[in-house]
Amino acid sequence: MPRKSYDAIRKQIEKLEAQAAKLEAVADEKKKKAVAQVVALMKKLDVAPEDLAGHRPRHGRKRAAGKAAGKKPGAARKPVAPKFRNSKTGETWSGRGRTPRWLAALEAQGKSREEYRV
């Protein structure tokens, strides 16, 4: 690599590192300002940090289909008949789950999924 190109790249790196440092400083300043606003509001409303500990948002988990139907978690599922077939390779897809690569590739070529329906 020519020395001239290397020096130019090093200068770009230094410039970008300086920009990154400035952006980090701005972000830190915004964070400090936001924390100060929250603390001021908590003092104004007489809210203690302990008051916040019991009020964490709950992120509900979706129930699995087997549990909703009262089935055992380890119960085997019955096989599903294929709904789509690639006539060239014989590959099939039941229509459940992610679209297989072979069908996605054919759709990307402008083919219709219905052309491969069994």
C-alpha cells in the first residue's frame, strides 16, 4: 500500500474518532440532563427510589399453543400433509412456519406460490 494512501486513511480515522468522541460527549450531557429532570420531578412529587422498585412493567409472555389447548409440552405433533411441492426437486412444504428457501427463491423470480400448490 502506498504511504500516501495510508497517511490519508490514518487522517480519516483520526477525524472520525474525534467526531465519535464529540457525539459521546453530547449523549452523556443529554443523559445527565435527563437524570437531573427525573430527580427534580421525583423531589417535587415526593417520590422515593423505593417507590419505583415495586412498579416494574410486566412483559407478558404468550402462551404456547399446546398449553392453551391443554396438551402436554413434550407431546408429539401429528404430521401435516404437504400443500406445496417443487416438481423439479420433489421438495414439499406444509404451509406452516417459515417459507422454505426453494419457494422463496421461486417467488423472487416472479413465480406465484399457487403454481406449486398440491
